[in-house]
Amino acid sequence: MWAASCLASCCAACACDACRTVVSGISRRSARIAYCGLFALSLIVSWILREVAAPLMEKLPWINHFHKTPDREWFETDAVLRVSLGNFLFFSILSVMMIGVKNQKDPRDGIHHGGWMMKVICWCILVILMFFVPNEIISFYESMSKFGAGFFLLVQVVLLLDFVHGWNDTWVGYDEQFWYAALLVVSLVCYLATFVFSGLLFHWFTPSGHDCGLNTFFIVMTLIFVFVFAVVVLHPAVGGSILPASVISFYCMYLCYSGLASEPRDYECNGLHKHSKAVSTGTMTIGLLTTVLSVVYSAVRAGSSTTLLSPPDSPRAEKPLLPLDGKAEEKEEKENKKPVSYSYAFFHIIFSLASMYSAMLLTGWSTSVGESGNLVDVGWPSVWVRVVTSWATAGLFIWSLVAPILFPDREF
């Protein structure tokens, strides 16, 4: 017994030392990666608790105070939402603390990049405390998460539009025959992939012998958008490039596929999964990994984007005409007035919204748990969210093309 106690103490001490070593190794450059890792950890914890925490939560009187014990799916959803709420509060608090940070001289810059042991401890405490809050608070957070997740998807669309337009401007800016040829080749590949993809969607989701009018409507609407993109871009008044249109066309077709693939497994028009409700651990792992990568990329790019609430450059002091020690003063100016490279507050806001979005994915948007069972992002709410996101992407892309014509005096 004494030996076992000593062994446990040694293991705990080694674990603490390992955590302290990892945390101390996080530098300014790797801070964003550390936040991404913490966010990925929250998703893993949510997934694990969704699978194992239901029997334990049934025994907690402040959670299971119903006259009739709910189904297991209710406790699975509740566990995911409570972890998500703790994650949301953690990043929201950091976001509020970072409002107005413009240069690295601000003491809060050190809080953003350092103090990782304390931040990890605070994150753990917040997540644990969420399992002691009343069910009414969790229900309210569930309702708010639907709006927050929708806003996060909108941010993803804006980032994509910013990326494709920037990509096109960069290649056109080279003003060389090679890059013009590259634009044409990439555009043709994207259009070819889009139409091949649409054919596969007709094959997978409109099987013969079944009335699949809704699926046909989704696919045909996406193809109409693809045609409209090309017409608008090639119009002489717009004078746009075919590259953004081709990339957005492929992305809209992908969103259409993602929405159709989220249909319930027993739906007769979902031929992709052969009407099977079962799902392998590998499939779930790939689905969750894809979600983590998508969310992390959006959060990092949104926090760093110059088009989304990035802080203005801090004012630079003018150089004196006769400096006594130019190098010393220049070095001091750089150290004290060096502006931050991205908005810390907005960076954490994106992670807060991503916490809501991930909770909706893991719970099937909290309204179809009974349908989806243990699947990730499956159910009719997921279908409509994907499809509406595709339509919103199409609308925003067309607006980005025609807005400069309608409002020539404004910058877009």
C-alpha cells in the first residue's frame, strides 16, 4: 500500500514536471498554436464525455432532477454543451481582457503570450464548474449557440472570399504570361472538379426508384449558382477574374455535398451510407479531425486577417532631425511601439464562436440527437445549415462583384 502511494506520488510529480516543461516552452511565436491545441483538447474532452459521462451525470441530483430520467442522448448532449460553455467563457474572458491592445508594450500582451500554466488551470476550473450550473443556463446557452455557430459560418465565408480575391490579385500582380496561364489552368481544374462532383452527387443522393426532389433541388440550385458566377464575372461591366468564380463554385458544390451527406443514415435518398446507422471509430475520428482543422484554420486566419477588425498600426514617432544616438533611440522605439500583428480580442472571439459551432456539430445541432445517435454532424438541422451556408456564400460572392459598381464611391 505504501509502495503504491509512493508510485502514485512519483507519477503525479512527473506529470506536473512534464506539463510545466511543455508550458514553459511556449514562446511568442507559438502562442497561437498553443491556443489551437487547447481548443482541440476541448473537443477531445467533449467527445470523450459524450461517450462515457452519461451514467455519471444521471446520478447528479442538480442535473437529473426530473420526475422521469431523460434518455441517454439528453445527457450526452448536456455534457458536450457544458464543456463548450466552459470553453466559451474562457475565450470570451480573454477577449474582453485584450480589448484595445495595440502594441507589445501593453502589459496585457504578456498575458496573451505567457502565463500558460495559470491559463490551463483556469480553463480546467471553468470546465469543471460548468457541471455544477443549473440546467436552465445550459438550455439558454444551447439556444444562443445556434446563433453563434451561424455567425462563425458567416465568418468562414468572408475569410474564403478574402482569400480567393487575394490569391487572384497576387497572381495577376506578377503580370507574367506564366501566372496568367496558371490562373487559367487552376480555373479549368476547379470547374472540371465542380461538374464531376455534381455528377457524383446525382448518383449518390438521387437514387432511382425514390422520390428525391429535395436533393435534386439542392444540387440544381448549386449548378445554377455556378452558371450565374461565370456570367457575372465575364460581364464587361464587372471585369472580374474567372479564378475566384471557379474556386467559389467548387466550394459551394462541396457545401452541397456536405449538407447531403449529413442527412440521416436511414433516409432513403442518402445512398452514400447505404442506409446504415452504424459508424466506425475511424470515420468518427476523421470527421472530428476535419472539424478541428477547419475550426482552427478559421480562428487563426480570422484573428490574423487584415480585413476583419485588425487593430490599426500604432502611431510611430517621427525621427528627429539631429538624433544623438540614432540606433539606441530606434531600438527603444521598436521595443516600445512595435504594433501587434493581429487583433488579440478578435482572435479570442473567433475561438468563442468556434466553441459554439463545435458543440452544434457534436450534438447534431442539439435537435436531432435521437436521429443521429453517436454520429457527428448528422441530422436535418445540419443539412439545412450547410445548404443555407452555400446559398449565403453564393450571395456574398455575387455582392462582392457587383457592389463596387453599385457604390463606386466606397471601398470594398
